Amino acid sequence: MVQRFIKALAAASSALLVLAACSPQLGSQQPTSSASGAGSPSATVTGTPAAPTPSNVSSTPPAAPGTQASNTQAPSTAAAKWTTFKTADGTMVFDVPAAWTVKDPAGELAEGGGAFAEVRNQAGKVMATLRTNMATGSTCTERYPYEVLDSVDIPALAQGGVVPQFVFETRGNAATPGMYHTPAAGYGITSGPAPSGPDACPIFQFFRWPPNAAMFSASYDPENNATPGDPSLPYLERARKYRDTAEYADIKQMITSLRPVAGGRY
């Protein structure tokens, strides 16, 4: 059952829309189309893809990310060289290991444009997806045990006094399964309040960004994310092990480097 869930989640991980949530609504628009999974948030994303520009990638050294958590790992040796990528719409940049690739646009854009970029590692595995100009809404009909494996503020993306965070978090455990009757984990940027108490709403990793909301995130999949240890270990134990890998350190550095283009639209 866990393997079926992981494969289904990976198919939809480009938008992380299979993970519903209880965070405050990020904008005035309500979702108008459904993503896979019962109780999932959804978004309307239509329009004509913008042509990618050859100037998207530069050799600019990565800017220092936001405040680092105490368990920050060193980037991998293979990804020691980094480049700076600018989205095709010219509004945002982020730093990426030079050996990784970015597809932009990665699919159909929202009406009115925006960014839609997909980052893959040397093996062609999707590490994260960036998308802006999203209409989102959230509901919370179920709650699950949770664990925050890592978190760090990203001041460069602050909107209206709210500073979003990069988080790596889990939902569910062996005693209380999460979405689709199995635990779940995901990493990305969120403007929602940090969970508290014994349980939390499903994962919802979206952050405030004009004109409504954006995402730069992915679900954790041990078949996609290179994780050490015995493959038969429980899913949540493998997620904890992944937190200490060089690949995860590269992903965290990449996502926390996201920032608006200086002098850009916003």
C-alpha cells in the first residue's frame, strides 16, 4: 500500500496538490478545479506557455539563503558548482546546482502568466517544482500526528509582514495513518502557521506571492529522493534519514535561495 501511495503521489508532486491543508487561505480566489485525492486543495492554471529564454541561467554565485537551521548540511561535492536561474517571466531567481536542469515552462501556465519551472537532478529525478500566480484555498477536515524535521525563515519572500518558511514535515504514523492510509512527508515553502498541539492538518505548502500564491516544493518519495539505509525501513524513518543527506542539503539551499528579481515587478 505504501508503494502504491508513493507512486501516485509522485505523479502529482509537480504541484503538491494532493496534500490538503488547514493553513489560512492565501488569496481571495477559491479553487475551481480538482486535483487527485479526496479532500485535496486545487488550483486553476490556464494560459499559453511563455517561451523559455537562453539567458535564464547565469554563472552568478548563489546568494546566501535565509537564516539557517542548526542541522544544516554541507552541499554535495557533485553539486559544488552552482548557477543562478531566472524564471522565464523575469520575476524570480534561485540558485541551482550546475549539474541539475530546469525546465521552464514545465507545463501550461496560469491565465495571466507567471512561472512554472521544474528542477531535476543529474539522474533526471524531479527535486522540486516552482509555480506562481496560483489560486488556492484550503480546508481541514482531518488531522494527523506530525513532525517538523527542518525549518528556516526566508525573509526575501516576506509579504504583508508574513515571513514564509522552508519546512520539511511529515503527517501520520504507524498508529495513525495519514493521507491515503499511509504516512506522508514533503518539503517546500509555506506561509501557513506552524502546527502546534498533538496533531495538524494535512501538508499544504503554498506561500503568499502576488497576485495570490506560489509554491516551490515536492513530496518526499524514497524511490525518487536518494535515501541511504535499508529500503525496508518504515517510510518516516527513511524521511528522517533523507534530512541528513547531501541531496537534501542541496534542495534546501536551492529552495531557500528563491528571491524576487532586483528592480522587478514586485
